[in-house]
Amino acid sequence: MRRPMFWLVFYGFLAALGVFIAYMAWLQFTKTQNLLADGIKTKAKVIHLEVFTGDNNPLYSPVFEYKDRRNQVLEYTSRIRSYPAPYKVGDVVSVVYDKQKPETMKVISFWDLYRGSVIPFMIAAPLLVIGFSYLAFRLI
């Protein structure tokens, strides 16, 4: 393979990877938007904090309790672990859950709703810029 062809394939791969990751981020974003539009909004109470061992500090993950439309009490443990604890026991937060799957719940906050689309798009953006910039430079 000639050297210029190698770089064309390499940067083409970066651009294609960026498009794929951006598409996955867009799917996650639309899934969140649909949950906000069609889901049921309610309040959840932090009933306790699960403690996990971190490198230097303990990591806390809040456990929420909320009621669905049928008045069933459900629990949800956040997948986000942090130090310091994001909530105190007894805090009440707004949440949204899927009508069909009440156990699918998200706290109505920026990172809980959009981390699944923001982080992949942050990874995709440089790949798109680098890949398509090189391709535009070589092809123009």
C-alpha cells in the first residue's frame, strides 16, 4: 500500500468511526427526549446511600424510592458513583420513568439525562474534525 493511500484510509477510518459514535450519541439523545416526552414524571426520595471503595475516598451511589402509577413502591440505585455524595438521605428529586417499564427511571438532571449522549459526542467530535479535515484537504 502506498503511503498517501495509507493516510487516506486511516483518516477515512477516523471519520467513519466519528460518524458511527455521533450516530450512537444521537440515538441516545432521541431516546432521552422520548422518555421526557412520553414518560411519567414523579418525585423520588433518597432512602440511603450505597458506599463503594474508591482509590482515595469512598464513592456514594444514591438509592431512590418512588411510586409508579399503580402505587407500587420501586427502588432505583443510581449507576453514578461520586465523592462527595450527590444527595443526602431524605432528599427529594424529580424523576421520569417509562410507562411500559417503570423500573427504567432517570433523575431529571443534566448529567443523568444526557451523559449517554454528551460523552460519546465529545469523543466523536475530534474524530469527525480530524478525519473530515484531512479528507477535505486531500480531495480538494
